[in-house]
Amino acid sequence: MAAATPQVERAAKGAKNSAALAFLRAPKQLLINGKWQPAKSGKTFETINPANEEVLALIAEGDKADVDEAVKAARKAFEEGAWPKMSPHQRARLMFKIADTIDQHADELAELETLDNGKPLTFSRNFDIPAVAETFRYYAGWVTKIYGETNPSDPSFFNYTLREPVGVCGQIIPWNFPLLMAAWKLGPALACGNTCILKPAEQTPLTALRLGELLMEAGLPPGVVNIITGFGPGAGSAIAEHPDIDKVAFTGSTEVGKIILKASAGNLKKVSLELGGKAPNIIFPDADLDQAVPTAMMGVYFNSGQVCCAGTRIFVQRDRYDEIVEKLANFSKNVKVGDPFEQGNLLGPVVSREQFDRVKGYLSIGAEEGAKAAAGGAPVEGKGYFIQPTLFADVNNNMKIAREEIFGPVGAAIAFKDENDVVFQGNDTTYGLSAGIWTKDVGRAHKMARALKAGTVWINCFNQIDPIAPFGGYKQSGFGRELGKYAIDLYTQVKSVWMKLS
Ligand code: ADP
């Protein structure tokens, strides 16, 4: 589609970093075999600044033909290239260098992330980008610690295991933490010696493309990381279906996760899926409410609620419900939403017009279902995809707003009777990514942690995420665990070697 030339100054209002602005003005192409090239179709698409709805840049629209070429490059780099055969010390050094390069470019990357995604600069600069560097650094440390085992075989044999890379990995990522999700995928894959085809989300391709440039500058061999921008049904499905991709890792909606799982059956790819959530965050009356109230509400509003592990179902014990919900609502009313470049704003816009309409739809559904907007309840007037931080009260767990993932700054306060009731209600969901518990009673906290069906349980905290700890879902929140040593399992396969000794 022919598109107007982006007006960078206008679209990138608020950005100050000269390198970020220079990057915006340069062409955005696909990274294949260490070279930047346009999509074979010549097509491009627009990436929009959700804070002002202006076009930031035109992006190459890769599709099957481009994915095919990227897979050839990744296959060659895997079978014949230096990367999988490189000494672990050398590979680790290169990954440490990548982490340092990200730190050196943190201001620029943070501004690009804020422009493309809409998240406040405070968060992109102090959370996302440092976490990206830390993820590469953490997995750089793993490169020299990926061990096989010797096994207690019959003495006339020797049996040992080798942990080998899986091969060519397709990695399809979402738009909520664009560069961090790239790091969660690339960090462990590269540490284990795999080669990759990364597909950023069409809404937020900028930082992945800049990362591609930085990877090349850091000296990553050609073909080890290929970056194909484009849409889900084009580039994404070509990756999921490709007969020469060995593994696909996906983060995104449960709906698309199911499509990817089906598509991967053709050549039985190894699959890991990190999908949606509708986490219970349970506030017992004995909790430290001064901590529980702001942390629980920011567990809904952080990143404008576009977080798969967001604690969107806040459970409050019935006999203190009104009092605690009032505190939650008062906190919500004081959360500032607005220009993501302005200090003090905790919420920016949601990522796109589509997401804005979707969240607005849920605001209407909540009202129709009889829930009461104790805070917010409407979009913010004017340009940009801003939505008021919203807390619905008088919600019951069967309402749509309590069952479906909204992916916006919308929480639901639900009453519970006692421990048994809240375990039942908390687990009464198709999802199981995370859960939160607020109590001073240590025994109760641990009992609840066992009873809740979720891949992560936070006690007296929320959204604590670090590459040291595994992250992933129970039930329809997916399978496989990213981060920690568990991601090494995702990106290696085990070979058992037998030798006869006599
Ligand atoms: P959301 O619905 O929150 O936008 P998606 O799950 O649709 O999230 O998107 C996450 C990622 O999956 C994006 O990179 C998107 O392009 C990709 N994607 C969407 N549809 C498909 C598909 N049919 N096959 C492969 N990838 C897809």
C-alpha cells in the first residue's frame, strides 16, 4: 500500500534522543543473513505512535518468501556457521558484549520503545531496557554452564548425555514488551547455540530492528539472528508452518497460540507458548493494606494493563469489601494517565486503535453486566489511545469482564467468603499464568501458593519478574517455561550416548 512519508518530528513529539530520531528517519528493512533488504514484495506498512496517532515509520512487510530466505540463512548458519561450534567462552563474551551494547544505547532504545508502544519513558528507561540487557547478560552466563550428565549404566557400558541446540528457531513476539520479549526469546536461544528468525509484532517493530543493527555491530555472525517484520497471517504463519524450522516459541494471545500449535504439527516443531491470563490477586483483611492497595492496582494498570500476568481479578473478603474497594478506587482515581514522555504519568495510551476499541468494548460490557465503575470507566477524550484507569466493583466471577482477558487498564473487584471460596473462584478460569496473595499469615500464604493453579505466585508483591525465575503458564496460559534454567531446556535437546567398554 502506498503510504505518505512519515513526518518524524511531528510523530515523535517528546523524543529528544538524536540517535532515536536518526533511526526513525532511516529505511526499515528485513535482516536476513546479516544484510538489510526490503521485502521481496516491496510492500511496507505503517507503525503508529499510539500517543498521537501519527505514522512513525514505514516498515518492510515480510511474508512467506522472505521467511523462506531467512530460514535458508539460519539453516546455513546453524549447519555450517561458526555460532553453534564456537567455544562457549567466546560465545559468552559476545553475548556479554551484546548486553553492554544495549546498556550503551539504553536512552535511544527507551525512546523508541515509548514512541512505538506508548509506555511511559520512566518505565521503558528504568524497567524494559535494563531488563533486556540483564536478560542477555544472564544467558551469557549460562553459555559456559550447559552440562550433560554421566549416567549410572551397567559397568560394561558408558552412558552420557549431550545437550545440543535444537536448531533453527522461529520466535514470534507480542507488542506489550517489544524488546524485552525479543530478549527472552533470543537470550536463551543464542546461549544454547541455536539460530533464529525473530518476528516482532506489527504494532511495535522498531526496537527489534534497532537491536538487529546492534547485534551486527557487536559481531554476531550473519544468519544467526534474522529479523522479519510483518503481519501474523503473513510472516507469522509462514514461520509456524515452515518445514525447516525446528522450534517455534510464541508469546501472545491464547487464540493465536492455538493456531500456532496446529500449524507447527506439519513437521512436529518443538513448541513453547506463553499466552493469556486473568490472574487472581487476593487481598486478605490481615494484609498490609498500605502496600497491598497500590501494588494490586498497579498490578492491573502497569503498561496500561497490557500484561499477560496482570492481576485483573482482585479478590477482597466480603466483610471488608466496601472499605477495601474504596481504598482501591481512591488509589485508581489518582493514577495519572497521559503523554508518556511527561514525568509523573504512570499510564500511557494502549498500543493501537484496535486495542483501544476492544478495551472500550469491555467498558460497555462491564456496565451492561451490572458492574459499577468505582474508578474510571471511559476513554480519555482527544487524540491518542488513552483510557482511564478503571476499577469495576460488584463484579462476580461469571461476568465476561471477570472471565475474558481485556488487556487494558481495567480491573474487577470480586468478593469472597473464605479461603476455600477464594481458591475455588481464583482457579475458576481457563487461564493459569500468575496469582497474587496478600496476607501476614505465613501459613496461609504458603497454603494458598500451593492451592492456586498458576505458573507464578506472588506473595505480598506483584509483577516481580527477573531472568533468574521461570515464567510460564498452567492451563490455557501455555506450556514451557521461559527464563531461568528452564529456558535452557526449551532451547536444547538431549542426546544419550552409549559406548561399550569391553
Ligand atoms: P494480540 O491479539 O494481543 O495482538 P497476537 O497473539 O495476535 O496478539 O499477536 C502476537 C504475535 O503473533 C504478533 O507478532 C502477531 O503478528 C503474531 N500472529 C498473529 N496471528 C498469527 C498467526 N495466525 N500465525 C502466526 N503468528 C501470528
